[in-house]
Amino acid sequence: TILMKDEEGEAKAKIFFVAYEKLDVEDVDKRPITFAFNGGPGSSSVWLHLGILGPKRVLLDDDGKAMAPPFSLVDNESSVLDKTDLVFIDPVSTGYSRPAKGEDPKQFHGVQEDVQSVGDFIRLYTTREGRWSSPKFLAGESYGTTRASALSGYLQDRHGMYLNGIVLVSAVLDFQTIRFTVGNDLPYVLFFPSYTATAWYHKKLPEDLQSMDLEDLMKESREYAQGPYATALLMGDRLSGEEYAGHVRQIARLTGLSEYYVERSNLRIQIFQFTKELLRDEKRTVGRFDSRIKGIDREAVGDSPDYDPSYAAVQGPYTGCLNDYVRKDLNFKTDLPYEILTGRVHPWNYEDYENRYVNVGDTLQEAISKNPYLKVFVANGYYDLATPFLATEYTFAHLGLDASLRGNVSMGYYEAGHMMYTHKESLEKLGEDLDTFYDQTLQLVVGE
């Protein structure tokens, strides 16, 4: 842990981290360092740590489903440790990180508060370890992509720390793209192709669509969602009866839902309605983090699932393996519970975004504009119903980057969910894509 203090020397928090550094390095200035964290808010860094980036990974079956407990770790052939040193950060109140005695935890639980505490940790670690001249990267997942994008600006403006690259896994920079609030039609459009992908996976589409390659099908679903469907939602009650009926048929065709259900939904299917409805006839639900995973609810009635089966599939394995690993392999002893994904951080402070949606896209755009060598890689899961891929595409298409800088952003797509690395084939592909990203980004570093 690192004890974080204010400028008067008063203890504020203990932040737990796990660092991996290559020891036989002649010139540490040429060795990259990556600071990684997950999201939530309230999540520890266990997912990126023991899922894709670190030297060990949780053993699941090839589809990403848990095996019988107890659970175990195996060597991670897809780790990026051959490319970069790694520092996994648990923000205050997650993992083993805690506020100092007498300190109010609320001072760390908010968009800006979180960026400041994590950013100040990165500065302090970089200073103590003598890494100011090393190429520097951030890696975030889910809300961690919100944090990473905000940090790109905070580190530049507050500490003068310029980054080489940012890895965004299952990105959400603009919360309007995922919030199903009254009057906000955007998520219905942006979730739509992910609904199609899910229905295709579970074989709920008409035969002609079911026989298509997934990427070709995604192209067709994107075109309908961003064209006729978006226009229909924009029209609202001005649609004629004939037009409405036509969209009912097309939505049902591309989502696997019945025309009866779609007609009564006002053409708008919210995420939890979809995860409950798609396999209702089988008395099954589908996951939010990974819609390939099926769940069993107490009852088949209702309009939302009892739980997320895709989170249940990974919670136990990752929790058990982390607790064993830090004690037996890393020799870190504590009686504290490791907060994998905690509600202690709520209510999260969104004060700076009152009466509007959180959007850190402008921060990332400005960071890239100020530092045109900053590269971004975004990993997307086709079966991610938490941060759907079309929402990410929309966000980056509206980032406002100058045409000369749009090539700084690259994307990868995987036939898996939010934590796409739990799927063996996607793990291997993501590992290869990350290797390429680091190699290409580091080619810009003088002397590399």
C-alpha cells in the first residue's frame, strides 16, 4: 500500500496496488509502465489483473463459464508483461484500499474526487519509482474507461504528465448512450445491434439472418438502427399506423422478440426487458455483462431478471483466486475483506454533471489535441449489454477530434461480452491486439 497524504502531511488514505516490474532492465527509461484499474464505480482492479493483463489468469472453461470450486490460476500467455511494467490500482474503498483513520470516505467517492485521488497516486508512484522518463500508459475497463479518459486531462493539466497510450476495455465516456431515461431515445438505437447479436447467438432469429456471418449481420443491424429505426424514434407519435407496424415487424425480426411484445413496447426495448424476454419461453434469462450466459429466475413472469448470470459466473472464481494469490504468491497479509465490487462508494458524487449526463469525451479529445502522440485502443464485445459497441462507436464519432488525429484511435471487436477475455478465443485475440497496440505506439518514442 501507499499512504496518500495532503500537502500538510496529513494522512488521507491507504491505496493498495500490485506492481510487476521487469528487474533486468539496463535503462528503465525505455521500459514502459501501465497503470490499470477497473470500474464500477466500486470495482477493484481484479478483473484486468487476473483476466488479461497480468502474468496469471483465472481458469474458466473456453466459453468463460466457471468450473466447480475451488478455483485456480494458470499462466497467462496473453499478458502484456513482456511489453510493459504493470501497476494495478484499487481506488479508495475498493480492494484493500481504505480511507485513513478519521477521514470521510465521501471525499474519494465522486467523478472528480476519484480522478484526483487516482491521479495523485499515479504521480506519487511515478516519482518514487523514478519513472517520469518511462513511456506511460493507462488501462481502464468499464467505468475505468471514464476514469482513464478524465485522467488523460488531469495528469496533463495538474501534473504535466503526458501519456503515450490508453487502453479502454468496454468503454463508456458518454453516459447518455447507456441511460434509459424518459425522453432519451439514444440508448435504444445504440443497444440495438447488441440485441441482434444476442438473439443470433441463442438462435432466435429467422433462418436467413441466422445463417449470416456475425459481422455481416452486425452491419445490417447497424444500418437499420442508425437509419430507419433512429428516424422512427425521432418521429415519435407522428408515425403512421402503417409505418409503426412496419417497424414492429423489423424490430421483431432483428431482435428475436415477438411482434406482440414489440408492438406493446412503443418500439423501445430497455436492456433488462430484453434480457428477461428473449428466452422467456425457455424460462431463462441472458446476462448483462455477457449475453451469451443464461440465468434461471425464480419466476418467468416480470419485466427484469433477478440477477445477472454473467456476473455470477465470474464473481466466485475471481474473488477466490485473488484472495489466495495475494496471500500465498504475493505474501500480502491482512484480515481485511478484499472488496471486489462494493456498494460502499455510493452515492457516487456527480455534482459537476448535475442536470446533464456525464461525458468525458471532451477531456480525451483535448488531451489528444494537446498531445498528438497519444494513442487510444478500444476493445468491444459484441455480447456486452452494459457498454454496447455501437454506443462506443457513436461516442468516438462525436469526440470532435480533428481529422488529422482520428487515426490515433483504433478498435478491436470480440465475440464475447463486457469482460471479453473470459472467453478463451477472445482472450488470445485481445492479447494479440494489445501487443500490436503497444508495438505501434512505442515506435513513436525516440530511441525505441
